[in-house]
Amino acid sequence: MNTLAAVSTLFLPILVIAILLYALTKKTDAYGAFTEGGKEGIRLSISLLPFLLGMLVAINILRASGFLEAMNGWLAPVLVLFSLPPDLLPLLFIRPISGSASLGILADLTATYGPEHFISRAAAIVQGSTDTTLYVLTVYFGAVGIKKMGRALTIGLLADAAGMTAAILITVWYFS
């Protein structure tokens, strides 16, 4: 067994033992804190379900209705003017909404074009440079009861647009 494998095998048990020893030195009920955290996690999961369900329904409606394909057709001529491949458009629209759906689009683009193609590289960099802004706002703001999220939405979408633009420019610069 090599050193890395030994460290990775022993890391988690050593971490648990270290936490338990720390709790002992601080005279903390580690098991009670663990079970209380578990209860709180379950309550939080249940409170997030309606928000997650709403996001999943919205994503499926966008995909099943053909809206994304229609947007691709409408915006393709504009993208061609800027030398951007229209095949990236579905990823650019879905990424702020859903990480899983955008990862599926990334996998599809990579399978279609291969990992060395410009589109695959740009898609991978977009995936890593942006966040699921609408998902984060819906789930986390909804869970704590924040109703006014206009500024956070604006800033989040601007950050996503900046990340997407930078990702594509970096792909062009680095891989050309």
C-alpha cells in the first residue's frame, strides 16, 4: 500500500478520533451534539423540499417545452457575429439555474465534440467559473425566509455573466 492510499484510508478515522478527543478535553457531549445536528439537518432538508421541487419543475418545463432550443435559434446569428459557438448557449442559460443540468450539458458537449475541442474546453471553464445563482437564492434565501432578493439576484447574475465572459475569453486566449 502506497503512502497516499494509507493516508486516505486513515484520514477519516483519525479525524473522528481527533474530534472526539477535542470534545472530551472541552467536556462537551459530542454524541448529543451529533444527534442534535442530525435532527436539525433533517428539519432543514424538509423545509428545502418545496423550493427544490419548484426549481426542478421550472428546469424541466424549460427543457421539455423547447424554449432553450428556440433561444438558441434566435440568438445564434448574434453569437456568430462575436465568433462564439451557438452550442454553448444552452449551458450559458442553464448554469445559473441548475448545476446538475449544466453538468449534463457539459457532458453532452464533451461527448459530442471531444475533450480537446474549443466548445468542450470553454464549457468546462464556464462550469467552473460560475455558480447556480437562481438555485442558491431560491433554496437558501427561501429556507431562511428572505423575500426581497432583487439586489442579490442582480449581483449574482452579473457575476455569472462576468464569469462566463471571462471563461470564454480565457479559453480563446489560452487555447488559440
